[in-house]
Amino acid sequence: MKITDAHLKTIYAHAKETYPRECFGFILGHFDDGGQARQIISGTNLNTERDDRFEMDPHDFIRVERDAEDAELEIIGFYHSHPNWPPIPSQTDIDFAWEGMFYLIVSLHKGRPFNTNIWQLTEDKPRRFEQTALVIVDENALDGDQQE
């Protein structure tokens, strides 16, 4: 998936803001050419029980999906943070993942972004994630107009 440095900085800022709890958000763009992120929208983590889990607010999803359609974009993935843990999917991440979507996970160490990986579910059984290439591009390198 292609993403700009500015978009990553937006995700990192959200992750630092919510640390030591997980953050959650949406990646909007297009699936063509391996996925192109065009817009990042922070979401609300409804999970108040544990710092190492997130729960998407369904109202956020409906609002973001409408906004994406209005902008001629689609939700191509989600991002979340792993405070003090590597950016690899947990069993919970696998259990709740949607096929076809990109999952960007940023790890934080002592509140600072440390590493970032992107994943997609495989079509194989049993359910598992496969790491995908995360390509950081200049916003001018993306086709069409760049939206922030």
C-alpha cells in the first residue's frame, strides 16, 4: 500500500495522543495499484476495559463511509497502535479482521512511534495475516488530486 509521510505522521500523532491505550482509525483511498491511501481519519476507541484492545464505533464507520463516498474514495483499511508491543497482528486482530482490507499497525515504545507494518488477511485457511509492502511516497507521486 502506498501512503505519504504526512499521512504516517497523522497516524503517529494519533497513536502518541492515545498512548498507553491503542488508537484506531480509517484509511481512505483506492484499492487499485496495490492500494493508495488518500486520507486518514481518526476513529474513536470504544474499548475502555483494556489498553491493548480497540473497538470501532459503528457511528464513526457509517459517517466515514458516507464521507468517503462523497469524496469518491472508499475505506481501504484501518490503522491502530500497539503500545509497547511489536506491530504484528494479535489473535484478536485476526479474529475481527475483514477480508480485502489493509491493516496498518504502528508500535510505540515509551510513547514514541517505533515501527510500522501493514497486513492483509490471506485467502488461505486457517485465517492469518500476510505482511504487505508499505511504500512511503511523495504526495505528488500519487495519481490525481491528493486529499488530506
